[in-house]
Amino acid sequence: MAQSFDLHKAPGHLARRAHQRTVALFTEEAAGFDVTPVQFAILNALQERPGEDQITLAGRVALDAATLGSVINRLQARGLVRRESDPGDRRRKLLWLTPPGQALARQLMGPARRVQERLMAPLSPEDQARLVQLLERIVYTEGG
């Protein structure tokens, strides 16, 4: 007889459930803004580095180029992002937030911080710091 697998103790399953909780919290906190967590990540990244090219941005927000392109199309249609060809390489697309995009990115800072606070609330400050360290190790370690 095969040994059972305790899904509720599996790190991958728990990471997926934590992600689901994060998305649900973001949906609550950002209600009324009509922005997904991925869209917020893009707006935030462009606020930090205006004029970044799509490929670099995709790497920074951990999206494949095709997915990033479709999200950028939606943000551009809403007038939040401006996309232009790089004068030095017409194939390369550069991105900026429009003034409404900048305003929205700033408005979402509070909700984004509250999501993180609510997600981490069950943990002590020490456990919060340790969890972030461990997640960084999982996410940013070569081959991880």
C-alpha cells in the first residue's frame, strides 16, 4: 500500500494557499481601484524605473514577456501606461506611467502595505523577518 502524502504540510501547497490569501487580501484592500496584483506590480515597478524596456520589466516582476505584453495592453488602454519604441532599437519597447498611472500607483501604496501587514499579522516580528528571509532564499537561489 502506498504511503499517503500530507498535502496540508507540503511547502508547495502552503505557498499556493498563501498566494491565494494574498490575492484575496489585495482584492479587498484595493476594491474600487479595478487593479489586479500583477497590474499593481507593473505600476509600482514603472514608478521606480520609468522608461524601462518590456523585457527587463518582465524579469523584474517575474512574468513571461507575452503575459507582460497583454497586461501592458490593458493598462495602456486604460490610459495608465505609455509605450514607445526605443529610438535606438525599434523592436525594443519602453514604458512609462502616464500622470493618471502615477496617481494610481501612489494611491495603491497604502492598500499594498495593508495587504502585507494583514498577511503577516499572525506572526511575531521575528517570525515575519525570518519568513521573508526564507522566501527570498527559495525564490532567489540559483535553480530555485
